[in-house]
Amino acid sequence: MANANSGGLKALPADTRGRTPENGSLVVCFGEMLIDFVPTVAGVSIAEAPAFKKAPGGAPANVAVGIARLGGSSAFIGKVGADEFGYMLADILKQNNVNNSGMRFDPGARTALAFVTLRADGEREFMFFRHPSADMLLRESELDVDLIKKASIFHYGSISLIAEPCRSTHIAAMNIAKKSGSILSFDPNLRLPLWPSPEAARQGIMSIWDQADIIKVSEDEISFLTEGDDPNDDNVVIKKLFRPNFKLLLVTEGSEGCRYFTKEFRGRVPGIKVKAVDTTGAGDAFVSGLLSSLASDQNLYQDEKRLREALLFANACGALTVTERGAIPALPTREAVLQILPKSVA
């Protein structure tokens, strides 16, 4: 994989690695933002944890912060409670240079909470408090339509598809973005405990699958969506998940890197080896790395060399994130990513 980019990477023009806000193309991220409660002690179950530390979370919000931290221009659209946690989250976005004007505050529902732990066996355990939470109650009438129309890229997950009215709002926002010429970016971010059933999750995710331009999916999600097929088999990905209208389909493989599929070519870009402390937010950091590159070079998926450079950069974003605890606190700056790249591929 040396051709993916060993020498030459430092000399790449800046626009392959995400734009700065003053001349950048806007990435609008739609969906949930919540508070993650993480145990103060590692390797215990939620029930065994002696205490918890609060941390901002929610995949679309993480991506928005990740893009801004890399020097790109991003905005977040979603709903939180008109409560202390909701105002705190809005403020965190503002502090991180994310446009939060599309956020709405619900006086009748609380900001979503999630208790998250990494057990001693390495499995992540989630417990969600959403009955319903404010993010599920975003209405189409509350959408900042002008903000969506400004997006060069409109990014979203699947959690906002679980319940009405947010599901209809999500679809309306996608349609506005598509008609305005935005690239649609979808990270299913499967969280089975939130769905009524596995079948509902599969149907919900696949109900909007064909409309995306770019999809990032994990190996576990491939197994789930194909009902048990081998996620390592490229033919499974091509036959069951790739669509003729896709610009790019990405399969993330954790520390191993990622695979990419376009109409013209496919391949793999290796991961960057680091000592992992906490994998929370790694996928979101990867997405922010890719979208920051794409915002500045919207046709990079048509040039395999440029695509591989962007994916190596995205892999480095994910790698740096796992070296620290938490999602948003661990999201890297562009400078930090550029420092890790030459050493890792030398």
C-alpha cells in the first residue's frame, strides 16, 4: 500500500485536507446530540461503575465538531431539551466553532442521556434514556431551511429515523439538501437498543439507503444489514450494498483501516497503528476527516490517488481519537493529524 501515499503526503495542497471556515464549503450535520455518562473506572459494567463523568456525544454532532477542529466549516441541526444539559451542548458547539443556529430547544422534553461503558471483555454497553427525548421531537416546521440549502455536504445517521416526528423531519431535510445540490452523506451508526426490533432497524436504515451519495459502514453493520453475510467479502458489499448512484461506499475496519468502493475502482487503505485507550468517536473522527477533504475537493472520489490520500488522512483522524478518552475531547486538530501521517507511512 506504499502507493497510497508514502512520500509526497506532506507536500499535498491544503485543500485535500479540509478547508478553513473563511473559504470553506459548509458541512451540515443533522441528528442527535446528547450527554454520554462514562464510568470513572475502566473495564466495568454500567451497574458496577462507582461514578460517572458527563461528556457531550451524538454521532452527527461529533462529526460537526471534528470538521471544525480540522479547520473546516460545519453546522449542526437537531433538538435538545430546554434544560441545563441542552444549553451546555449548544455552548460546546459554539466553543468549537460549529454553527449551532439550527438547534432547537424543547421545553417539554429532556436532552437525551446515554450511559456508556467499555466492559473488561472489550464490549461496549449502552443504556439510553429517551422516553421520548427532545431529539426525537424535532418537527419539519422547526428546520432551518436556509442553513440546509447552504450545505455542500449534508451528513446524517439513522437514530433520527427511529421515531416520529423526527423521522419525517429527517426525510424532509434530506430532500431539501438534495434539491439544493448537496452531497448526501450517511453513517448508519447502528444502535440496536434504541430500535423497537432488529427488523425495524434494518428496514429503517435501508429505507433511505439508495438516496445517499456517500455511505460509511462498519464490518458489524454489513453483517447486520445483509443478515449474516461475510463483511470481508467485497462481492457481498458490491452485490448487496453498493448502488449505481453512489459516489463512494466506505467500509471501516477499525485499526486495520478501510475499504473503498466507487463505480470505477475499489481498494483498501491501511490504518495507522497507535495504542488505543478508548475507541469512542473513532468512526465519527474518520467521517469528519473524509468530509473535510471532500468539502474542499468535491470530485476527489473520481481520482483514486486523491481519494486514497483523503482516506489515509481520515484513518489518521480515527487513530488519534482512540488515543484519548471521550469523543469530542479526543477529536484531533489538522496539525496533529499532519504530524502523525509522515511518521506512520515513512
